[in-house]
Amino acid sequence: MKKDGKKKKRQTAILLTCLALSFPAAKGELAAANDDENYEMDKMVVTATPLEKYLVTTTVITDKDIEAKGARNLAEVLEDVPGLNLHKGKKGNTAVDIRGVTSSDVKIYIDGVLVDPLAKMTNSSAVDISMIPVNNIAKIEVIKGPAPVIYGTDAKGGIILITTKSGNAYQGGNVSLAAGTWGTRNGSFSYGGGDKKFNYYFDAGSERTDGYRSYAKDTQYFNTKLKWQFDRDASLIFVGGYSTTDKDCMNAVDPVTGKMISYKSGFWPALNNWQYRNWDKSNLSLDYAKKVNKKLDYDIKVYRFTESNDLWANGANYDSTVTYKSSFGYSTSRWNASYWDSTLNGVELASNWKPNGMHTITFGMLYNNIDWKKSDSVLSNPDNYTWDDYKNKRYGYYVQDNILANDRTTVTLGIRHDSNEVTYANGSIDGSATNPTVNTTYRLDARNTLRMSYGQTYSFPSAEALFGTSGNPSLKPEKAKNYEFGLKHEFNPTLEGDIAVFKNDITDKINRINKASLYQNLESAKIRGIELELDKKFSERVKGFVNYTYLDTASTDMNGVVTDLTYTPRNHINYGVNYQADKGYRFNLTGHWVGRRYTADSTGSDTRSGKTVYSNLSSYNVMDLKISRQVNKQQDWYITIYNIFNKQYEEELFYSDPGRWMMIGTNYKF
């Protein structure tokens, strides 16, 4: 097939490029400047304020935390973070919501480069955080609440910043092998080396599984990161990566009757057994950082991120009880395909100026050019299609002042202007917005720190929402005001707590009632919530944590009808305990209790017997157990049992989770 041939050639070219560059090249990252190990430059941090000290609720996860948990991908790492709700459903993709805001309004950066450009061009269904491996991750920072203006003001939910490993801090090699339920087998290899003048790190891996309910998945990936330190005052960093995935999409099943559900509306009504083929991602970035003098530094970055996938459905699995819609142009006798392709090119300039000991002024600009094209859905013949092209250009300018008012008070004032242009063959829409953020921390005493934050966000409609099959060119941008008040308290040297009270007022929220309707603006959406965290060190061997999130959400449509936001649990508890035993044994037990969630289920979109409506999903509690042993400095092994009590539940309506399953693995360092 022509399409497959072009795909394979492109995969090979990208992989060879990354391999060639991985020997004499370097990596870039704005956020990695916070990496304590090897961005010294007289301890000057290019991103101004380290995020762990930033004036909002921030969760920092290290590589040691990831290793202790035994997580294999980003979804498994983030499931314990308060305020985050992960749910896997349609098309088998795992989405992450932060404080009730959907994943399309959550921005993810890897080494300072925005990933998943499809999320800003389409919907949250284009994002799957379970496809991001974690064996090359050094640190993850989750920002909830008003984010620094350097990362934009179009993320109502928050920001997830990922810093990958550098060779200077992770010397030597590591081989990891694992196998488990449903024919799952994973393997990876990494190696790092060098010194402060030049260091390198690369990793490659493969993940395969036959999958629960025939949900097969096959992924291969390669990443490299290289850094040159020219002198004390200048560095150049290169990052390159590539991954490719083929996977099935789980079919919806009625939890009462056990029958497969076929939807009457949507992309291909009545077709089941969908597949993603050639889900390819690549990223390249080059970052040059320079310290001009003790008061001024700057950072220049250029980057490119690509993402494409082929969505297939076999007409031979046509559900004859659903009316065939010939106007849709799909076939009930052959495979149907829809091709998606996107490219993000960007350049950024950031600088810090310290006029005195009280002020650190950060200012910068960026330009992003996103091209997205998809095959004409009316012509879903794999060998006969045309392209619909969408373009999105974004410009951003910002300035931020981090003020050390005194030894107890820190204030950050920021303002950012963004311009956005979306074009399609049938039209174009421009927009711009200027938004402020204000953040303050006040240290009451050695054990108590207060923080207060306020920020405004402005989310432009996506290209699909404006011009797609269900598009509405009259859509207004979403505007939101985000407030937060928090207190961090140290009860004693072994017990720490944190409380955050927040609200998010959204106007003109963009929504689509069901797959048959057009996108529209709701009148408003309101989110109110509380987060509580406790971390306890019981002894040198035993540590534990518990966190609780309460969310009160409501959306109001133009007719005044009020409902909860979908799949947002009102109550959510995470808990865990870690025990370090003798002879290198470690036991890690974690649990999650998730309350009822509103589904917005409608009888008009399916062919279920009896037309039962499931307006809410039941609450559930699951527990995972990891047993590991450090045999020696070079080798360890582990057994992880997921959902040890075999709880049956659904994260999204009609998509049940697999029950109990397990993985066995080992790591060898050299």
C-alpha cells in the first residue's frame, strides 16, 4: 500500500537521523535547567524560579519515585498525584484531567518542548499518556493552578513538565526485561556517559502485549540526549526521539447484558474492532544557553515535533441492526481508514535579568506553527483519499518579575500576550488575548508557609472544533479565572501536610453534547475543590502517604440546564505505604478510591437492549502491590500485582478495566 510504504520510509529516515545525531549532538530543555546535577553556571537557573519553589501547588516526582512504584509509563506515574484523574475509554487512550479540566487543556512538555500538538488541533481523544515511557525520565513536575506565563495561558488544567536523564548524572548502562499477563513482554536498554564538558544518554525499548479483551499493543521507541558545556557560561543541548505504535481499540460493552455496543452516530456508525496503525511520534530540539554576566542570561531553542496515526475499521464487522448511512461514504465490505498527520515547528527565546538582589525579571517570546491534515472522512477508502489541511500559528510574548520582598515573602507578577490564527480551506479565524498571573508565598514560621495565586487563561477553539465535520466557526474562545489558597505545614520532622483550596470559573466553555451534534459554547462552568496531602515517615524503614481531592463541578448550557462535568469524581483518595525490609527486599502498596462520576449517557447514541441509561458510574477501590529485591548494586528483580482484589469497575462508561493482572521483571546495571 502506498501509504504504508511512505510511512515505513519515514520511520527509517527518522530513526537513522536520531542514531546519526546521537554520537556528536546535544539536547535542549528550558525546564531541565532546574536539574540540580549539571546545569550549574554558577548555580544560575535559566528558567528563573525553580518550579519546586514556584508559588502554586506543584508535585515533584523523581526517578527514584518512579523506580519505587514500578511504573512503566506516564499514566502509571501520575495516578497517585492529588487532583489528577486518569480514565481510559474511547479508542483505548488514557486521558489525564487536572482538577476537573479535561486533558485537551493540560499541556505536556518534554525537555521544554510541547508534545501532542494534536491535542491543540483536535480533542483530548488524541492524547494518550500511557504511550510515554518513563525509563529515561529524571523528574516530573505537575503544576496545578495558575502556571508560569513562560508556559502559556491556555492551560486551564495545568502543566506537566518532564525532564529526561543526562549522561553526566546517569553513568553506565541498564538493561530491563519484564513479562506478565496477556502475553505482555517489555524490554529496554539505556546507556549514559561523559563528563561536564560533554555527556550523552540514550535509551531504546520495545513493549508488546496481546491485551485485555484482545486489546493488543506493540510499541518501539528510541531517545537520545546530548550536552556540550563549552565553558562556565555556555552550553548546547540536543534531544531526539522517535516512537511507533500499533494498537487495537477496545469495543464498548454493556455492563448488564454483556453485549457489544454499536453507536448510531460518530465517525463510522455501526463499525467495531477499530485499530490504530503507524502511530508515529518524533521530536528534535536544539537549545543554546548563555550566561552573559552575573545579571543576565538567555536561552534560544528551536524544535520540531511530529505525530501521525492511521485509524482503521473493518466493514466486515458491520452491525446490521444499525442503519447504514451511505452519505458517510464508508464501506461495510472492506477496511476503512482515516489518516492523521501533524507537525509542530517552534522557536523560543527566554532571558533572565537580575537588576538587583530583589528582582529576577524573566522575559521572552515564542512562535509555534502547527500543521494538521487528515484524510477526507467521506472518502475512507485506504487507497483513495484526499487531504483536509488545517494550520495553526501562535505567537507569544511574556514578562515576569520574581520579587524577593523580604526573607519571608516572595511575589511573582507575570503577564503574557498570545495571538492565534487558525486556517482551513473554507476560512480562517484570528484571536488574541493578554492574561496576568499573580502569585505570593509568605513563610509564617519554620513550619508554615502560605501561598496565594490568581491567573487568567484564554483557550482558542481547536481547528477541528471550528472547521471539522462537527465544527462551528462561530465558537467563542474559552476564558477562565483561576484562584488558589494553600498552606504547607510541617507537624514534626516525620510528618508533613499540605492543603489547597481552589476554584476555576470558566465562561463560554466549548462542548459537544454527543457525537451527532456540533460543537457549541456553554454559558459557563464552575469548579470548586479542596486538596489535602499527608506524608509520614514512621521509621527509617516505613513511609506512607494519603491524599484526598474534593471537586464540586457544574456546567450550564445556553438553556440554563446544569449538570456535573463528565467523568469528574467528587471524591478521590490515593494512599500508600512503603516498607524496606532486610536482605534488600522492599514492599510497596498503593491504593485508589474513586467516587461516583457523571457520564452524560444518552439512549439516543447506541443500540442497547432496553435502552437503559447509566447516568453515573459507581465508585471503586483498587490496590496494587509491588515486591522487589535489590540483589546487589548491579541487579534487582520485582513482582507487581495490579488490582490485587480483582475489583471489577469502569473508568469510562462501557469500557471495563481488566481486573487482576501482574508483571515480573528485572534490571541489570553495568
